[in-house]
Amino acid sequence: AQKITQTQPGMFVQEKEAVTLDCTYDTSDPSYGLFWYKQPSSGEMIFLIYQGSYDQQNATEGRYSLNFQKARKSANLVISASQLGDSAMYFCAMREQEYGNKLVFGAGTILRVKS
Amino acid sequence: SAVISQKPSRDICQRGTSLTIQCQVDSQVTMMFWYRQQPGQSLTLIATANQGSEATYESGFVIDKFPISRPNLTFSTLTVSNLSPEDSSIYLCSYDNLNTEAFFGQGTRLTVV
């Protein structure tokens, strides 16, 4: 089974609107972390937000928030007030303590913001 | 958070040669990793760079092809050996503070001709 699943190969959003990028995960490790990264065409990986498995509150970082639903094993990224500069590839990743703390990535979602 | 620098940012190499990529962090970090991103694909872990000992390689990656060094807690290198066009990818180093952060270097875009 895939550890991290991103079911949306591509998404479009109108500038200034909010968009949700889906991510579901599969783990039996009680201690894990979930990350979201943005990868523009330059290729760099930009860290956006982190959610720990024991965190009670959903993580927020500026316009980014993580909708963490532990029972459903989902960790969706919400981007509010989309900007043209948000157009990029977005990756969800999971770190599991029992697997050496390496990151396992989803396939990614390409987001295009329309003006 | 620590600043992580990777170089070169890109290179074009002849098949059969090797490329060494350097990754420098401005403070000591516990975990450093090397990833490969093939064209149009997601990231795949090559190995965990262990300070003072041999790297731990993932299935499908071997030391002869991807030798890694980590002489101290701030620096690591990845060499991609005996290059073939199939090695054309983006290679990324990362560090993890085992807490709330896992940052990446700027990436090295390798083209093998």
C-alpha cells in the first residue's frame, strides 16, 4: 500500500480564492510527522508546514493551514487567498520514527493559480 | 532553523564520468539525507548519511554507484559515479532536526549527455 497518497495530479484555483490539496497516509507507527513542501519550477523544495501525530491543534503558517484528521489519516493542505506565485508542485510527506525518520513523499499535486 | 547550502546547482556531465555534490549546513544537525527526483517524478530517498560511519542505503541504491561521505555534523557529499543518461535527475540533500523541521538544499540538476 502507498504510504502517502495525493489523488489530485493537478488543480486550478482562481487568484484570491482558497484551495485544498488532499493527502492521505498509511502508518501503524503512533509517532509520525506530516510535512508539506512547495516545489517551484526552479526545483528547490520549500518547507511549508508540519503536523505531528500527537499535536492536538491543526498547524498553521501564514496562509497555509493543515486540516489534520487523524482517524481518517488525512492531512490536507489549505492555501488561503491564493496568489499567482503559489503556482507550483506541492508534495505531502511523512516521517515515521520506526522507519529511521526518513521522509516518504506522495506523487505531488500541480497547482495553477489563474488571474 | 539551520541554513543548508548545496552545490553545484546544476551540471552537464559526460557519460562515464562522476559528479560530486556538496551539502553544507551552518550548524550541527543529527540527520542528513540524500534524495533523487527523476524527471516528472516524486522524491526518492537514496541514503541516510551517518556521521563517522557508512551511509545507510535504500533498496535499489548501492554504495559503488552513490558513495556518500559525512565527515562531521555539518557537511556531506554525494557522488554519482559512472554516469549514464538515466542518472539525469535533481539530487537534493536535506537535514532533519527530528522535531518540526526538515529542510532541503537548493538541489542539483544533473544532465548526462
